[in-house]
Amino acid sequence: MANLITTLDPASRAASRGWSDTTIRNVFVIPTVAFLIIFNVFPLLYSLGFSFTDFRASSKAPVNFVGFKNYINVLADPVIWRTFSTTLWYVIVSVTGQFIVGFGLALLLNRPLPFKGLLTTLLMLPMMLSPVVVGLFWKLIYDPSWGILNYALGLGPVAWLSDANLALYAVAITDIWMWSPFVMLLSLAGLSAVPKHLYEAASIDRAGKLYTFFRITLPLVAPILLIAVIFRTMEAFKTFDIAFVMTGQPAAELISSRLYKMAFQQWQTGPSSALAYIILIMVLCITNIYVKYLNKAKER
Amino acid sequence: MRKTMVSLLAGASFLALNSMAVHAQELTILWAEWDPASYLQELVNEYQAETGVTVTVETVPWPDFQTKLFTELNAQGSAYDMVVGDSQFLGAASTGGHYVNMTDFIAKHDLTKTMAPATMKYYSEYPGGSGQYWSVPLEGDALGWAYRKDWFEDPKEMEAFKAKYGYDLAVPKTFKELIDIAEFFHRPADNRYGAAIYSQNAGDAIVMGVENSVFAYGGSFGDYNTYQVSGLVNSPESIEALEDYRKLFTFGPPGWGNAFFAEVNTAMAQGQVAMGMNFFAFFPSLVNEATNPHAANMGFFANPPGPRGEDFAALGGQGISLISYSQNQEEAMKFLDWFVEEKTQKRWAELGGYTANAAILESEEFRKATPFNEAFFQTMFKVRDFWALPEYAELLTEAADTFYPYVVNGEGTAKETMDKLAATWVETLTAAGYAAK
Amino acid sequence: MAVVSTRAGRLGNRLAITAVILVTLVFLSPIYWITSTAFKPLVLATSVPPTVVFEPSITPFVKLFTKRAQLTAPVDPAVYEAAPWWEKLILDGGERLSRDGKGEIVYSAYPDRFINSLIIAVTSTVLAVSLGTITAYGFSRFRVKGEADLLFFILSTRMLPPIVVAIPMFLMYRAVGLNDTHFGLIILYTAFNVSFAVWLMKGFIDEIPKEYEEAALVDGYTRMQAFFKIVLPEAATGIAATAVFCFITAWNEYAFALILTNRRAQTAPPFIPSQVGTGLQDWTVIAAGTVLFLLPVAIFTFLLRNHLLRGMSFGAIRK
């Protein structure tokens, strides 16, 4: 482990007093990395192993090595492809929505306001709820007969969750409601870090508001905003509880719901592990792109 | 790093020792969270009072029940001594070695004689006809119907119905009549609808509902002994039954595409529908004034026969099984000895459980005890069940995925749907090593 | 902001306040609906059309803390008269209290589950935030070989759909005896959250100019003192935000709590939605359980609000 880390930062002038920088660095970094390795490597390798077998966790039948058969079968299954594209569209809609609402709210809140702390706390309430409960109650809210939404908005019997064309958006709306506050809070932290003197300079230059926003605000907030978006994208890809509780429309079936059905209802441990690895690779690729952008944004 | 590992392991082994302490005088039963589990807890409290053995009924939410149970079983966990499991679990749990074979126990207590035959066949025996038993029927259940007596008996409605359909408005004598009645009462403009049925694409909801009509129409979900599927799942009878189920669905409340037992009862309690299909276990709340303002107007009937006189209904319910990894098997067996005694079964029925004991079911006392017990009694002698193979869950999700687009979204035809299901099932069964055709 | 002092700015400010209040109201309406459900009689929770105005009752909260069963016969008036007020509420709702063999009332598992949740969420949050902060500092200030790869590895631990590792995790926990223990869930949630904590804290610490610490080092601080006295206070916003998010994740985790724990260490989330009586989902009890369960997180967030909003104040000497 220690080999991973090179010699100490020459800038240090405190090496002679207290812990040396090397010690501090090792003490700070190694436990976490080691902890994550120990905690993740076993289950990851285990499932990787499963993914090449016909193992069913529910049966004691002998386990056979099947090579890439599970991967091939999963990739040849049109239902999987349908749920993949549904998920991709869901991630786009949901994360974009969260970004717009969350960042928009942060821009509105980024000024002296009465009861700002209370308002922020109230706005964060949705994300404090358990996803299963959120799914259940939004199902209640969306119900065409006894739901409050159609009634309050005077919409008539719109069948949000059982209409094939609406269900996915209904779930996305719930997700946006729940997670915009996450983007909001992080954006707010980023916005408040923008040095005031930059704005002052801009106003002396008579720079337009839009110009100020795009040339000063956005670049400075970008890194923390990207971190928020990275995490929301990863989570949206894995969305399961909310969608699973709310609707059974095939048009709104997400890849994680399919995965859950395979892994825990049908106990197809082998194929479901293969599917999980395919999802992992996709998320890795997408996240990688984001991280590249993040590094670029930081270099600025 | 080594230190971290050592201390982690030390902590872990300490905890392991802690959790391995065995309490012989305690038994734990796993079930889903619902009222019958509360009744069972009350029943076993009496066992505790008699014997001093503490029995705890531990519950998890219904949608997670299967997941929780099989995760525990697959890892050979001993956290639970017994489980009250669904009939479809039998194949997976018995061939997987998770359940203790109860054949001797059943013989010792002569349960094949004292329990209603269908409950032994479906809750306990696996494979079908083998004479090998894996559980004691605990909670009998099946699909039945609730209806609005006041609407059915309204003279104006009766007259209008007779004029339109040429026969008297009454409890339907056939499934076709049931559809007529649903159509008759379907008046969206007045927020009144014909019938509330299962439509949820999760667990066994929509499949149970379709099963109910398929069985009544003389169709089938395949031959569970020969694994023949083609020509049975997509037989003309099965196709007609699915078509009519879809028809019935269109007479449901708006946006009825995500309904299971709770939604059906809610629609009944809110006075939205004329009829509701549900498990008998969920009917008590419909006759409870506090939960249903229309409780006084509730009537109940057994699933009516199909157009050719076949008379069947879809089975629910559970048996109690002994888990192979339990460290208290002897104690658990003693408990089951007590549970199958006639007086215990009687008490179980009094507390609100649905006993499977045939003598109690047939008794006047039981049949008159609630407005739905008579219908329950009739139903329990004409039930059929789904596949119970270890691969049942695949068959179940495939069926739900296939039915849903047709029943709820109206995509394709009933024939296409059933043909597709037959083909899918042949493929799945063949892949699992059965000689399916 | 400087722009605020102009008249247009003031108008803009007023518009912004109005918009914030409107959006807040929209965001709160589902929460209001849940809360109002927690005070409704069961029949009104799903009335057609929905009931907005009603006489609130605390029956759902009494139900939340007791075990009940459906009444199958009318209550004996003598029993009803003898019952305490809260039992009367249950009886009025068509249910009776479950009693054990000795006739004692059986209480629900909710308080135990709630306490388990508190222990597990608080401990794992402290662990995740501490580990995350120091690790982020390590990555931010020192040269670590393969830094980018290590960071990406840390991030990647959060990418796999967690349900897939549930089975291996269960086997692993069983092997070392961690299933159904508080410690087991604590380290699991710490592992979940630490990747997020590292990334978020690194984002914040990267923004703190190194010059601050270097000045402190020149003044005779050790590196550790500089970390505790200079960096941590500067990173307070990040720590607060990270803590809030980690706490929320650990507080609401459902799947692993369900699978890995039984009666001893199980947390509240799997308990709350399971209120299904004989055929009616008891929305009022689910709502009551949800509202009470929301309080600790809401209070925690409210207490940290000033830290959350203070923002990073060091921008002035940014490079």
C-alpha cells in the first residue's frame, strides 16, 4: 500500500514538527482506500464470478461455468434493450430537470433573504424522505380517483401512472421533486464562493447580466455543480425503489427494476450478475466523460 | 493495514459469538405483515401460556416477503425456525433443501384426511401427486368477489337490467353474467364503475386475476405434470378468458392499471364500484363499519362458473413449513403438533385465521360466522393454483409482463398474447431442463 | 451582491423572493399532503374526491406505536367504557389492540427501529464524514501516486447497482457474523457514503487556498494543527453539506436493512411502509411513521443551516 505513495510534498516546512507530511498523508488516505477495497472487492469478485456461471442462488444444483453466455443472452434480449433506452431517457429527463430546478433555485436563493435558513431546510425536505415512502405517496397523489393532484389542478381523470405515455414522466417528476434540493444545496455552496470583487469588476465594466453569468458565475460554480450532476446521474441510473413502487408500465420499466426482478424474484443469479456488470461498465463510461469535464473545469 | 484487518476481524468474531447463542425456548416464524400475522401472534401467545415456549411472528412487507425469505434460505440462515410461505415457493424451497420434509408428520396426524383436500395438494405436496409433503396448511385463501347489495337490489336498477339483458339482476351465476353486470353499472359520468380487478404488474397480482377467469373458463396454465404448455395456455378457452378479463378491466375505475388488493378494497370502500375481486383474507375490512362506510351493503360470492359450466377459482393462501437450517427443529415440531390439534384450529378460526381444517370449514358455525365465510367455504373446494416449480417466479414474471400490455394497454389481441406466453414458457421450461412442449 | 442596491436590483430581489416562496410552496405541497394524511381517519385518506378539510385526529400515531388486529365482532360496551382514551381511538377505528399471553398490550417495533436508525445513521455519518474529510485533504494537498485512478476507484464503488452485491454481501456478513448487528449496517453505510464524502470534500478543500495553511506553517503550526485550525473551519460548509447528505442516505436506506438485519438491528425504513391491515393499506399510519421519521433529519439540517449557507468565504485570495 505504502508504495502507492511517492515522497512528500517538498513545499512542507513543518516536517520536523509533529507528524511528517508523509505520515499524515498515509494516515489520511490509506485507511479509506483500504476499507473500500476490502469492502468492495469481495462482493465485486463474487458477482463477477457468478456472471460466468448458471448459478441460481435459490438452488443447490451444481454450478456450471458458461463462459460469456449470460452476457450474450442479456445483450440479445430485446426487453433489456428496451429498458436500457428507457433508463437512458429517464436519466436525461430527470437529471436535466434536477439541474434546472436545483440550480435555478440556488440562483434565486443566492441573495440576502429573510428566513433563508428555514426556507432552505424546508426546500430540502423532499430528499430527506425514504424513496419507498416517496414512491408510495406519489402513487397516492397521482391516483386518478383519490389522488390530490388531478383534483387540485382540475385535470380530470388523468391516469399518470398507468398511461404508457405518461408513466415515465410521472416517475421523473417525482425524482426531480425529490432530488432538485440536492443540486440546489451544492450549487448554493458553490455560488456563495464566487468572489464578490469579480462581480464588482464586472459591473464596473458594465458587463451584461448574461455575460457575467456565463463568464464569471458558471465557470466558478462548474466543479461543484459537476460533482452534483455526476452523483445524480449515477443514482438516476440505479433508480429502483421509486419507479418499482409507482408503476408497472413496461414503457416505464428501468434497467434496475429488470435487474431486481432477475436477481431477487427469479433468482437468476448468473445472468443478473452479468447484467449488473454491463450496467457498471455503462455507468463507468458515462461517469468518465463527466470526470474529464470536471478536470477541465478545474484547470480553467 | 494489517492492524485494521485484525481489529476488524476481532470485532466481527466477537459479534459472531454473540449471535450464535442459541435459545431453545424461543421459536421464530417469518410471515408477511398483515392482519392474519397478528392473529397468529395472538394464537401462539396461547401456546406460550401453555408451554412456556416463546413464539414470535416476525413480519416483513408483502412486496419484500419473497426476497427476504429466499435470501435467508439461500444463505442457509437460521434466523427463522418456521415460515408461512406461499404455495408457489414449494418447488424452490423443497428441491433446494430449504424446507424439512413433513411427510411423516402429515401421516402421523392424518392431515390428508382432516385438511381440505385442495389445501394439502397446493400448500403442501410437491411435486404434485408425489405424496411428499412440505408444510402444514395454515391460512387458507382464494379469490372471491364482493358486491354492492344495495345496488343489486335497487328495484329501478333491477328493472333496467332486466330490460337490457333479458334476465334478472342478481348474484352472477356465470362469469358472462358477471361481465354484463359490470357493464351495466359502469357509469363513469356518475363516478360509478363496474368492477375492480387486479391489474398490477408486480408479484402475482395480474396473473392471479387472469388465472381466476382462465380456470373458470376451463382453460389452463399448462399441465403441471407433463409440462405441456402449447395448446393449453393458448387454448380457445384460455384466450376467451383473457379477452373477457380485459373487457372486465375496461369497466374498472379510471387509471386502473396498477391495482392489487389494497386498491380493490379502497374502490369498494369508497363506493366506486359494483363488484370487486379480492382474496378472502382481505374481506374483513369490507364488513367493518369503521373502514368501509358501505359495510352494511356488502355481499359476497364465490367465483362464478365459466360459459361451459367449469367451476374453479384461483388459490392464494399459505402453509407453515419448517426451515432446514433451524436449530430448534424439535421444539418447532412440538409447536406444529399443537397447531394441528382440532381445538387449536378452531381457536385459529375464531381469532380470524382461515383454517384449512375441513370439518371446521364445513361446520354451520364457521359458515355463518361472517358474510363471506359461506363463499369462502364454497371456493376452497374448487381451487386451482399456479405452477410451483422452482422456476415458478420466472413463469410468473413472464406471465405478468405478457398479460399487462394486453389487459391494461389494450395492445395486440388475446390470441397473440396467449400464443406469445406459450412460446415464452416453452422456452423457459426447456432452458430449465423440462421436456416442455 | 453589489447589484442589489439599484432600483432594478431591488425589484429583481422582490421578484426572486416571491419566486422562492412560490416554489417552496409547490415543493412543500406533497409534504403537506403526507402530513395531513398522518392526522386523518383512514377512510378519508383515500376518499373520492380527496378530502382537504377535516377534523384532525391523532389516532394514526396511536396506531403507529401499537400492534393491532381487525375487529371481527362489535366491542363489548363494558370493555369500551373501561378502555383508556387512546385505546378507544383504536376501537373506534374498527381495530383492537393485540395482547400477549399475559394480557399485556403489545407495542409495535417502531420505537426500537427508530432508535436503531438513530444509532446506525449517526455513527456511520460521523465515520463517513471523518474518513471522507481526511482522505479528501490527503488527496488535495499531497502527491499521491495514481491519484486520479484511486479517486475514480473510490467513485466507482458507488456505481454498481447495490442490489447485485446483496447476495455476496449477505454471505460475507453471515460468514463473519455481522448480519443483524448494528456494527454491520454502520460499516456498510459508511462504505456507501465514504466515496461521496471524499469527492464532495475534495471539491470543497480544493477551493481552500493552500496559502492559508502555508502561512500558518510559517507561524509555527504543525501540519496537523493547520489542518484542524485552518482547514476544517474553512471547510465547514462542505462538512455540513456532506454530513447532511450522508445522514439522509444512511437514514433512509431500505434494501440492505431489510436483507441484512432481522429483529435486533433492523432500522425503521422497512417497517414504515409495511402497514397493511386486512386489505387496506393504512396510509395514515405510514404517513404518521414518515412524519416522525422525518423530524430528526429535518432538525439536523435546520441546526446546520448556517454552516450550509455560510458558503466559502475565502474566495478573495483565490489564485
